[in-house]
Amino acid sequence: VSTQSTWGSISSAKILMKVLVLLLIITTATLGKLIERVFIDGKIEDTACLKALTESAGVRGFLSVGKVDPYLVQNLKALKEAKLSSFIYFVPCFKCGNPKSQVENFFKVLPSGLFEIVVYVISGEWGKDLTKNKEFLVMLGQEIMKKNSSLAIMSNPFHWEKVLGKNCEVFKDRPLYYLKPDKSTNCSGMPPFGGFKYPSSKVYDLNIANCGVNTDYIENCFDQSCLLYTSDAADDTPCVDLGGRRIIKKK
């Protein structure tokens, strides 16, 4: 074998090695970026996979048919054992009536603990009478907060107006999950609606298959320069209300 051929092989091997190292770096960087939070639809079985995907998972607690999700307790237990932060989303059943009973049935099953409960305000499952829709939502939200749980709302201008009307401003002081599945984590540009000026979170991608379940991707929208506010000026900032004044934690 000639010296030229030998050196050519060595040079090619070095180039290939550099390419492989570069690909490894790119892959590691991509996989290392976690989705901040996700909504989960389904039974959680692969928590190791979820830990590699996200920092926090929201499990469905109540179904639009008026029943507690059959996987609620099991999913919360799985997340707790995996040391993953958890929260819950609640899809109310308007046609079932009696929102107080729905909340009571839900909390009978819910394990003890403090959870954020995100109520879906999405058109399609509500009535045509906007006043009755509002009365139902107000009672539902009030009952959730009576249980010492944090209430949040998920909606957008289109669904809010369809369900409650353009001028309805109930629960405008609660955190808002802004539904805009444009696949962008950019939270700016939300048109004000329902008294909401800023989203606390943005649901930016839907129905992504991950870890054996369907997931929706959520981005936290808090202003990273916002620290701790102890005056009324905080009321005009994109900071989340945590009982009295508003606070945001720097990452």
C-alpha cells in the first residue's frame, strides 16, 4: 500500500470523525432543550421519556362528558414518583349542568395537594345562551377556588367571544393559557380579550405524539426581567397573581 494512499485514508477518517462529533453536538443540543410544559392526553407509562421532554406536565382531570378522567390518579402518581411538576386541566360539561356537582365529584377523586386547575373555555361544548354560559363558568371557577386550588383559564379571542361574548371579563385576574397553535414560542402580539392583557402561558402546538401519549406544547410567557412587585404597578405587568401581589421568578 502506498504512503499517499495511507495518508489519504487517515485524512478521510479524521474528516469523518469531525463530522460525527459535530452531529453529536447538534443532536445533544437539540435533545437538551426541554419543552417548558405540556398538556397530556392519555395514560402515562414512560416517565423517563417525559423527563427528557419537559419540566412540567398537565394531566386531564375532567372530561366533557361529565366524568373524571379515568387516568387522573394514576397519572398524577406517575409524575410525582418521577419528580415531575404537575398541574391539571379541566374540560367542563355544560350540557350536564350543575357545575358545583362536577367540581365536587372531581375533588372526591383528586389526591390531596395544591394544584393549578386550568379550565378550558373552548367553543363547541357550550350552549348558545351567553348569559347561561357565563353563570356556569363563574360557578365552576368559584367552586374550584373554594377548594384551595389555583384557577387558570385556557382560551383565545375567538373561543371567548363564542362562549361568553366580547364584553365578558370574568376571571380576568387569573392566569391565562393563550391558545394559539402557530408552533412559535413567541408570546407577544396577543390581542386583549375578556379583560386579559397578557398571557401567562401560550399553548403553541397541539396533538404531538410523545412518550406514548398525545401532548400539547406550552411556553411560559412571563417577562424574564420581572422580579418581585409589591405595589399596584404590578397589576399592569405580565406577572402571575400568586395571592395579593404578583411575582415572577427569574430562570
